[in-house]
Amino acid sequence: IGAPLDQRAFQAFYEDPEADLLWVIGHGEQSPFRQSESGLILADGTVLTAVEIAAYARPETGRRLLVLNICSATATQNRGGLARIGFGHELTTADQSVIGHLWPIDYYAALAFGCSLSLDLASFSVSEALASTMARMQEPERLIRDFEAVDATQEVIGRLRSERAAEQINNLLSWGSPVLLT
């Protein structure tokens, strides 16, 4: 959408029957004990929870992918049983897979992850794309070479060339954070 979202705009985005890929970039909040405080943080500061989003309509045909490039999107809340309570987990259904992060990650890692996954989804299945992205993030120089092969003028390349970016990207806590929920 490219603009700050309020709840109505997000709902329209989420319910789009033509979309086979929904990509959310933003801020997430995960409370380990209060599901009502976990979710997507909207531009006005309100938290849109999985319970609210799960009530939105989804396409009735096919399967789609929801990429939640937000902190802790797939972290779980454990309450003496199955670890099924969590933002991304609650949005994973028979007709929707979810890719998200298990914990908060650095800005540079989120940027590298998003750019890399978008490249890989163009060429691979969802699971292969995620595996390729995670492997690429372990090699920051390869990551930059792959981005340059697409377009050497990308602003993202300059941002990811810094020493701090390389340290964050190839850190296990960055490249090991994303998971695919099916």
C-alpha cells in the first residue's frame, strides 16, 4: 500500500481476493502472557491482534503466503500446553502460510531478509526461497553481489555495505529468526 495503515486500510489489504502474497513490513509487539497485547502496531499506535485479523475474510480458493517482516511475528505464547498461541500462528490456516520472525531483529537484518526473500520467491517454492534467503544472509558479500546483479543502483546496497550491517545480518540471531508456518 505504501502509506501508514489504519485498521480499515489493513483490512482492505488483507481481504484482497486477488493477492496470493501479502507482505507486511512494520513493527510488531509480542506479549508472552497477554494475547490481546500481541500483534501488528499500526501507525496510530494501536495493536491489531491476530484475533481481529483472523476475523477478516480470506480468499476462498487457492493458498496464499503472508510475510510478516515484523518483530516477533511468529513468537509463541506458552500456557502449559501446545505453543499455538501467537500472532503468526493464529493467522496460519489451511489456505494461508505465514513467514515471520521468532524474535526481534535488527533493522539491517530485516532489510536484508525482505530484499533477499523477494528475490528468492521469484525463482523458488516458498520453503526453498526461505532456505535460500537464510543461507544468503550468512554471507553478506554474496547478498550484496546478488542485489547488484539485479540493479547496482539500489539504495539498499549502500545501506547494507556498512560493517555494522554485515555484523547484524550474518549473526545467527538474524538469519536464524525467520520461520515458515504451514
